[in-house]
Amino acid sequence: MTKNTFPTNLLLILLVIIISFAPLFLIKNAEFGGADGEAETMITQINEDYEPWFEPLVEPASGEIESLLFALQAAIGAGILAYGFGYLNGKSKALKNR
């Protein structure tokens, strides 16, 4: 029993694209910053003498490179999780077919 999942997959991909890019077009003049910068601002407001415990080992040349490295890290993590789930699913199916 095979089911054609192409239309469902295509719809899901389109939804991900729409959800990802909609804020860029719907929210004008917005600054999309990370949680690290917000946390540092709040800590500085609470304690003006705060100094970080350590500095980064490597500082990316620009914000774009930093974003690229973050996205790459997320993609590698998602790939590892997907492989693990696929492996477990295949193992489960193999045990059922014994």
C-alpha cells in the first residue's frame, strides 16, 4: 500500500517558506536580533558593573557569517536527529517483518 506523498510534502515546504519569510515583509522597519544581545542588555540594566566570564574563542567577521554558522549548526543537528529517527523506524519495521 503506497501513498503519493508528493502533494503533502510540497504543501508543507510551501508553508515553511511562507512562515519563514512572512515576518520580513509584514513587519516593516523591524530589527530581528538574537536573544544573546537582549540578555546582555537586561543584565547590564540590572547590574552596571557586570563583565562577561569569558570572550568568544573565534569572532566571526560579520553578522552574516555568524548567522550562516548558526544555520549550519542547526542543519547538522536536524540531520543527526532525522538519521536517528529514520534508523529507529527502520529497525522497528525490520523487527516486525521477522
